[in-house]
Amino acid sequence: MDMRTVIVEDDILSAEYMRILCDTLGADVVGVAHDGDSAVDIIMDTRPAWVLMDLRLGEGKDGVEVAHIVHREMPDTKVIFVTASNESAAMARIVTDHPYRILIKPTVQGDLAEAFGLA
């Protein structure tokens, strides 16, 4: 299974935690982005099979906007939203992109393994 993964997370510590979880599960993290614009660049350059996408990315594009671009350009890429925002307005925005999965922070190894189809 292709496990090339890009992590899109504005919080550096959260991004590193996701990288550790990915490493533990055997996913190959090919890039990490901390904002929407660099996320688009990294994803288009690396063409991963998976994107772990935070919703709120600070200034510029948010995770939903990035995911729409990814799905338009690379429809086979699986986007898993990993967010602390489980309020209905946030979920309604995320669902517009038809994500592969939605995980609510804090994410644990078992949740990510299941999302990757490993559990």
C-alpha cells in the first residue's frame, strides 16, 4: 500500500506528534506544511497518497480550501481531516470536500491506523 503522506498542521508540536504517529505506523512522511499556500506547493510537488489536514491554518487558505485544490488536481489523494473543531459549522465546511475521514484531536495511534486502513 502506498503510504506517502503529507502533514498539514499549523502547530509545530502537533505536526511533529502526527509525524511520530505516521512513522510508528509505517507511513512515509514526504512533507510537512504549516500554512495553506505551502501545503498546496508541497502536496503538488510530492503527490502523496494521503494528506493529514488540519482545518484552521492561520492566515491564508484553510484546510478545506487546500483540500478542494488537492481533490481537483489529484482526485485519488485521500484527505483525512485532523481537527479540534467538531462544532457543526466546522463539520459542515469539512464535509463539502467529501473527506476520506475526519479525526477529532487529540488523535491517537489507533484512530490513525484505522483511518489508514491498517486496523
